[in-house]
Amino acid sequence: MTNRTFTMIKPDAVENGHIGSILEKINSSGFKIIAMKFTKLSLEKAENFYEVHSDRPFFNELVTFMSRGPIVAAILEKNNAVEDFRLLIGSTNPSDAKEGTIRNLFATSMGENAVHGSDSDENAMIEGAFHFSNEEILS
């Protein structure tokens, strides 16, 4: 198990002015931000990032959404980081997300659900490396 996970604050949450509130939730939950950038994914980069979903019916909608505006990408550090962050963000469908989770507070729909969180230690490493060089990661 690693102590790192990867997250993106998605375009909907950025557009709705929730960057600061989401980062505050992350910090107050004991996560240390060791890499962070405000950026915009091109359609091609979004397709590459979400390639694992390329056969799914929602793929085109997902990559269009993720490339429509800026995101905040970050690598977080904490003991049990992946599992704890998944609990913090809540269910993919915000109407099913527990009270006080990021998606309960800031997501507007299942498709526009405010944040991405890695689903495994392996994917956290892959996703972090997709967005950050070793020189950009502090610890």
C-alpha cells in the first residue's frame, strides 16, 4: 500500500468556484498536498487519461466534459490515502453520497461530480505520473 493518491478537481467544480472549499476539505481531512497544478486538459489528453473507459458508452461525454475547462490536479499524501480519499469524496452519484462528502457538497450530477479520486494504489501512481514529473512532486 502506498500513502499517495491522485485527485482532480473537475471543470464543473472549478466553474462553480469550489476550488478553495474542496482544498480546505482535503487539508482538514489530514491530506498533505505534495504536487498541484491548475491546468486544462486537451481533448487528446483527456482521451489518454480515461483510455481505460474507451469502450464504455459514457466515454465521449466524459472526455468532452473533462476538456471543457480548467482542472486542478493534485497528488495527496496520507496513511491509507486511496481508501481515505474515496471515503472523503463520496459516491459517484452525489444523491447517494454521504452527508459532508465532497460530492455531496459540491457535485451537481453523476456526470459532473466535482472530483476524481484514484481507485487503487496502482492507478494513483499511474495517474500522478500522467500529470506530474518527478521534479514537480515534493515530499
